[in-house]
Amino acid sequence: MRRYIPAYKFSSWRQIHKLYPIELFKANWETGNAEEIFVMLDNSGEQQKLIKLPIEVK
């Protein structure tokens, strides 16, 4: 988590699921290509941020 959100501090798994949900998408909306990408939503601040995670699905 600290690699993507430097100010992150662990409190509970429930808090992680609430503030930092991760979703798998079957298409890349930036390129329009059919590829699987993981995206994490950062709800911890005033503005939501999308973070593309470099995880490969095999």
C-alpha cells in the first residue's frame, strides 16, 4: 500500500476495503484495448484518485 499511497497507515481490514477498493476491468479505457487491468480507488482524501496497479493476470 505504501508504494501507491505514501501516507497510508494500517488501521483495520474493514477500513482498507472501505477506503481503497480494488476492481478488475476487462478493458483498458485509456487505450480501448481488451486487456485485464486492476484499478484501486483512493477514497482517503477530499478527492478520489484512480491508481492503476501493475498486476498481471495469468
